[in-house]
Amino acid sequence: AQKITQTQPGMFVQEKEAVTLDCTYDTSDQSYGLFWYKQPSSGEMIFLIYQGSYDEQNATEGRYSLNFQKARKSANLVISASQLGDSAMYFCAMREGESSSASKIIFGSGTRLSIRP
Amino acid sequence: EAQVTQNPRYLITVTGKKLTVTCSQNMNHEYMSWYRQDPGLGLRQIYYSMNVEVTDKGDVPEGYKVSRKEKRNFPLILESPSPNQTSLYFCASSLAGSRETQYFGPGTRLLVL
């Protein structure tokens, strides 16, 4: 069965340091996508980064990168040079299926990241 | 502007009083979905829809109904709300496929007394 696990309920990091948010997943599908979203205190869901199961290179988007280890079924989010504005809830999510199919989408329980000045 | 809209944003109701939360998107997306967010549980999918007249259950469908009569709209119906349905609800839409990210609405905060 599909499952996403985020084992860090909360983290504190000093400003300008790098931080890694953990995400492990379980699926029997060969084709799937992994997503990270940020939810600031205002409540909206903001897409950060995507990694496809067939992508050979780790995804990067500005200060965000995804450490994708397929054999270990992990997709950790790395934020370099953290900023105060990075304080938020972060969710890992997985979507299975090929382009023409509908599929469930599941989320992890989230990690609350707090950046210290 | 491409967006997903939800109404109402905030709602207080009483047990058993039927309510509908509307969701509309203007991006011609095939896939639409409803989630509820509860502390410590993340987002859990209630229902999703691949296209008009095609809906499927997510992980927590009990107590909810949906319909997809038009591509742009995907209302969430609570026929007889109960206090355990007090939650933050998100609607989202996307193109179909595992590579496609979802666009989320602003959320609807529901309190059932």
C-alpha cells in the first residue's frame, strides 16, 4: 500500500545553515512522482519541487534540492542557506500512475521547520 | 489569473445541517481532488476526479459526497455533518499524470458544533 513517512515532527535550524527534511515512501508502482510542498502560517500550499521515479538526476529548484535515493525509497528535501521565511510546515507527497491514469495522492504528516535568527 | 477558488473560506455549522463547499478552477484541469488537513495527520485525500462524471474515493471518504458535472467545478457535500468533520479542507486541481503538480485552493476552515 502507498505510504509516506516523515519522521521529524519539528526541527529548529539556525539561519543560513542547510537543513534536510526526511521523507520515505512505499509503493509497488514503477511510475510515480514525489512532491514537496510548503505551508506557511498563512495556510496556503506552495509547490516547491518535484522528482519523477524515472528521473536519473536529483531535482533542484533554487535553494531547494531533492536527495532521491530510489533503492532506499527516500526523497529528502534539502534547503541550502536557510532564511527566516523558510519557517513553515513542509509536506512530502506521492502520486502514482502513468500520464493517462487517475490516481490517489498521499501526503506525509509534515515537518514543522523553525529558523532561528 | 490561473487559480483554484473555494467558498466559503470559513464556516461554522451545527451537527446534521447539510452543507456544500464549492471548488472551481480555470485551468482546464482534468484532475480535481479534495483533502482534509488535521494536526499531526497531514493532508488526507477524501475524493478525487479524473474528469467529468468520473469520481473515486480517497482514503477518508466516509461522510462526504462529491459530484463532477462540469470540468471546472468539484463541490464537496456534507449531507449530515458531525463534529469529527471539523477540519481545514483543501481543493486542488492538476493535469492528469504522476508528473503533474497540484494547484491548491486557499482552504476552507469548517467548524461543526
